[in-house]
Amino acid sequence: MTEQEHWQWQEPGGAWKGAGLYHVTLTVTDRQPMLGRLITPEGNPARARVVHTALGDALVECLMSIPRHHAEVQVLHFCLMPDHLHAVLYVRRTMPKGIRTVVRGFWQAAKKLGRACSQPGSSFVVPNDIREKLKEESHRLEDTAAALCGQIGEEAYYQIEPVFKEMPFIRPMARYSQLQTTIRYIDMNPQRLATKRLKPGFFRVQKDIEIGGRKYDGVGNVALLMEAAYAPVHVRHLWVEQALHGDAQELRTYKNACVLKARKAVVMVSPFISPDEKQVMQVLMRERHPFILLTNNGFRDYYKPADNLFDACASGRLLILSPWPYDGGKRHISRADCLALNKMAEEICDHLN
């Protein structure tokens, strides 16, 4: 049996009781940096790391204690950031109540830690006796909460603002290949945060960028709208059909022409939706040419580009534009969106040239 066959994958929408991998993210209320402090030695983002606060240390200890209470669960990986915690949990066999129950229990424990580590006007210091109790398997967090109540009084205890108001986000992984991608994403978090802090202008969401009478929200280098020449990238369906029937010459010629234009300092503009358009974008990134990407969804708070686009954005070679506001429920692009975005790409080129 191969390694992959050992894994069982949880279908979306299921009870989430079976074996599988889950990416869990717990975030501090209002994104306050209570869990750690980012340091960037010599201003090099590649060396960035997070120094834990007492609350951060206690939260990690709480995370690592999950297998003691749920033997089916293994903590495969984690990364603590100043305002949130990423973790990858592996459920090795079917559980009585499911992963949501496990994560909810962790969340309840984290909220108690938040109270234990925060008092009005304090700097989030965990009392030594409480921290020792956290490390001892025989003591449950209810005892820790009771200890704090005894120290500061029950009324003061329940007046402490929650540090973790929101239930952790749980994302099941549908394929084994997602594991390494998720771990890389988690591990790159300190470097990405350091890069954003060193170059904040390229990662700040900019509202109402007007181009040819249409308004967009954008992330990236807005100066790309002031270059000398622009061209859209739009692979026609007819060329793809011809390629599928053995005649790929027209498709190949068009994609080569797009790259040749980029090499002559023409800024390519597209939603880069189809696989062939994505191939063109990969060449643009590999050869470090600037380009403008249109997307079908806006930008949430604390947005950062995906892994393959992050470096292009940080170096000023990318501008991402969206004509629509962010919709948290939007998961797929529709045909109508595709047609509209391709038309907008052509409009932008016509207006800027």
C-alpha cells in the first residue's frame, strides 16, 4: 500500500468525523498582535521569525495537548504569528463526534487562556503557577480558570474582553497533494508579513482606481498604469479546439507573441483564466515581466496575493484589479464573469494605449 493510500479524505459537507487532514486557523480579535512579535534580522524577510509572548507560548502548549484528549488526532504542523495561529491536524481514524468538536474544545480552552493571560492594563503575562498547570497533563483548563478567578475575583474575570471571539476556521484538504502546499504556505507566513511591512504600498488595498470610466479596487504597483504600451492576453476557444484536433500552430503562435510583446516592455493585461493563459502568466513571472491581473472577487481585510503571485507583487511587477467588492461566499468564477473580465482587459488596454 502506498503512503497516499493510507490517507482517507473527508468529503466536503460531510459530518467531518472520518480520517483526514484539516487546516485550522485561530485569529485574535481585531488582529491585535498579542501572540508574538515579528523580528526581521538585517531587514531580510527570508530570516523573519516570530518571538512568542507568554500568551503565544501558552496557546502553542494548548494546541500540542490536543492528542492527549483526542488520541485520534495528531498535530502535524503549526506556525504562530503575532495575531493568529495556523495548524495542520491529522485525524487518523473515525471519531465519535468529529473535528468540529475537537476544534471547538481547543477554542474554548484558548478563550480561557486569553482570560488567564490578559487583565485590564496588563501586558499579557501568564502567572507562573498557571503556566505550570498548563504543562501538567493531569490538570484541566477548568482548574486554571478557577485559579485565575481566585486571584482576581469572579466579577473581574468575566469582565475581561475575549481575546478569541471567533471560532477557528477549519478547511478540510481534499487531496494528499494539498498537504505540502499548505505547510509551505504556513511556513512562509513570517516572510510574507515581513515583506508586507517593508513594502506596505504594494500590499495595501487601494480603492476606486478609475480607468476609462470604470472603477476598480487594486493591490500592487499602481504605477504600472503609467507605462508606454499595453496588450490583452485572451486565448480564443477556436485555437484550443484546433489544438485538440492536432493543429496547435495558431495557439502556439499567439502565446509566443504575447511573451515577445512582454519582452519589448508591453504590459500584458488579462484575468488569465484558461490553462493556456495561465501558461503565459507563468512565463511572465519566470522572466520577471510586469503584468496586470484582473480578478473576479475583491479584496478582504488583510489580503495578500497567493504564493505564486506574492513575489511579483513585492517587486512591483504586478497590479491586481477587481471591478467588484469582496464576496466571502464566492468560490467559483462564472462564464459571465469570464466574458466580462476579458472585455475589461481589452477596455483597459484601449484606454491606456
